[in-house]
Amino acid sequence: MRYLILSDIHSNQEALRAVLSFVRRKPWDKVVVLGDVVGYGADPNQTVDMLRALKPLVVVRGNHDKVCSGLENGELFNRIALEAAMWTRKKLTRSNLQWLRKLPQGPVEVDGKFAICHGTPIDEDAYIFGELEALNVFRHTDFPISFFGHSHFPVVFALSPEAITTVLTVAPSFRFKLRPGVRYLINPGSVGQPRDGSPLSSFAIFDGDTGTVTFHRLNYQVGRTQRKILDAGLPRPLADRLSIGR
Ligand SMILES: [Fe+2]
């Protein structure tokens, strides 16, 4: 079974469209989403509609999905994120608002093979930036393989009986073979707002039969997405950051 793993799409229709057009040539069976479908970008309804049409197996909620759908008030958001969330809440159709409100909280186990969550399997709003946070998660959970998002950069943390290691991926396409006896925390990167210094959209495909994760980075129409953000009256930094991947 091959899983298309998407995270942090953030209402970026062009990035999601580029990913879906790319994977038309790549075989995959099921799609799972690690949260933050909306927030920041100018196309919340189009993005949710595209995702719903894929009939994803599981979509866990992200912090932006909660605030944009009114489940939380966003008191921990910075001014720009909150402004975008309130704008998004007004734009969402009733049906998409309801869909977002009903998204489950992670972690959710998928086919008994791996877990998915937004921030961490312990706390959906917490971040895993480095090995210290990853080690803490490994110590307090027992999932052999977890996929997470929220930090917006592709990374693998691997815990063997001897050591924890970090794999940062830089190639446009990178295959990583999982080893038995090693536990993994894997971030596929952000589809709609990458923050690792590269503007390229990021996602992964996990082959559950061969135990291989393939990361992909793709160009998309960044300029078009930026124009839409500015035309919608959303804060300029949300457009600017897309061209530098920050
Ligand atoms: Fe996010």
C-alpha cells in the first residue's frame, strides 16, 4: 500500500495542484493529511474542495484548522496568523467549515502501520524542531513510525538502540529506506508554505510494503499564489515568505 502524505497545505491551491498533477504519474493508493489544510493562503475553499474530492483516508486537524473553523479563538497566534485565520473563517462555506470542525485530533493510527499527527503524537500543538524534542516524543510514545507536520520542513528523526540521528533532505527527490528495529518520526515538509529556505512545495509518499519514504520537492506558480494573497488584502509578509521558503 502506498500512502500520499500531505501536510500544511495552508490554502495554497497552486501548490496542491502541482502536487496532485505530479503524483498522477506516481502510483499511490491512499492519501493522509497531517493538518493545517487552511490558514495563510487566499484559497481556503478551493483547497478544502480539492482535498475532499480526493477522499482522504484520514485528515488530522492542525492548529490553523481549529482557529479558522472557530474551534479555538487563536489567542496564541501572532497578529498576522490571526488576521489570516479570521479572514479565512469568513470565507469558508458552511460545508467546509463543518468539515474542518469535525477533523479528528491526532495521533491517529493508519492501517496498523503508522501514526499521523499535526505537531507531535503527545501534543497536537507542540513542535518537533530537533533531536531533543524528537527524543522526548520517542520516550513517551511507542509508535514505530509517526508522520508529523507543523514545523514546515522535511526531516527524518531515527531512533536506534544506540543513537538518535537526523536526516535533512535537500534533493528534489529523496528516497529513504526504513530499517527494522529503528523507530521514526518523519515530517514530509509543507505543501503550501515551506520554511526550510526553499520555496519548493514538499510532500512524501510512503510505501508500506517496502518500508520506503520518498520525499519530493516541486516548483509551483508561487507568483500567482502571492498575487492572490495581496489581492485578498491578506498581510504582505504571507506573500513575501513564499518566494524565500521562510
Ligand atoms: Fe502549519
